[in-house]
Amino acid sequence: MSNQPMTIFQVAGRAMSAQLVRMNTTASNLANAGGTAGSTDAAYKTMKPVFRTSFDAASGMSTVDVERLVTAGEAPTKRYDPDNPMADKDGNIFEAAVDETREMVDMMETARSYQNNIEVMNTAKSLIIDTLKLGR
């Protein structure tokens, strides 16, 4: 970080960016639910962001960033379906093991976190405007 202290807008903005990554991975997971492949390696695996908190000593505030994306959850499910064009030599296909209920809960939590950061920004903006009005 620079020597300049972070503002509340930077803290909330970075948190919103992290939540946007979380929302995109959740959307990708849901879009790939029920997808099939011809091998375990080719089957879709659920993705999750790993967040990292960082403390800004100059402002005394902490914020969050996405450190990396990782695969999470169950392994793909093997199912015997020899008529499927994606079936392997043994007649098996592999379905993405996406827990749709968990992903929907994550999506709701993410939307709430994003909205909370918007409220933080709006409150800070209102306080700044009120402070400027006092100076008139």
C-alpha cells in the first residue's frame, strides 16, 4: 500500500470487487450444474474465491481482496451411460458435482454483502455532504 491512508470508499470498493468475483464464480458454478464430460479431469469442478484481509496502518482500516480461486466441493459423479456421445471406453460419463442449493445461498450472501458495501458508501457520501453544508 502507499503512504496515503485508504479512504472508506476504497475499502468498500475493494470489498465490492471481491464480492463481484464471488458472484461470478457462483454464477459459473450454477451454469455448469448438471454438465457432463468424458473423464473426471474434464468434468467441471466447483470454484470458490479465497479472500485475504489486509490492514492499512495509515488509516487503521482493513479491507479484503481475492487471493486466488480454488476448486472445492465433491468430486464429479460417475454415471454409466454408454449411449452418451461423451461416454468413455467403459460407457461412463462424469457429472459436475455442483450443490445448487449451496450455490444459491452463496449468491444471496454475496448480494447482501455487496449491498452492504453500497450502503457504507452512501452513508459516507451523506456524511461528507452534511459536513460540507455545515461549512456554509
